[in-house]
Amino acid sequence: MKRQTNVLLAALIAGALTSVSAASFAQTAASGPTTADQKASKEQTKADKKAAVAQAKADKKKTEAQSEANEATADAKVKNAKKAE
């Protein structure tokens, strides 16, 4: 009987320590962002801004090129219309 009591107590103590350890770890992990997390976030924000600027520049160049192509097409249509007269 004494052996069973010791085994039971050992199991209860082990379970209690495991719960305390898990709670302590969870509290530490959820305490907030670390310096590395903040630095990574800042770097990601910078990269996102650079990507947005690059995309805007590419869109502008594409729009300008399309505008020039449309103008060239219009000029060609005018020439063809004059030749047809």
C-alpha cells in the first residue's frame, strides 16, 4: 500500500511541475515581441515600401509606353487615311 501511495504522489508532483513549467513557458512566450522581431518587422516595412515604389515606377513606365504605342497607332491611322484620299 505504501508503494502505491508513493507512486501516486510522485505522479501528482510530476503533473503539477509539468503544469507549472508549461504555464511559465506560455507566459514567457506571450510576453511580447522581442528586439529581433521588432527589427525584422521594421526591415519588412522598409522592403514593402521599396517594393511599392518599384511597382509604381514600373506601372508608370508601362502606362507611358502604352500611351506612346497608342499615339503611334493613331498617327499610322491618320497616314493611312490620307493615303486613301
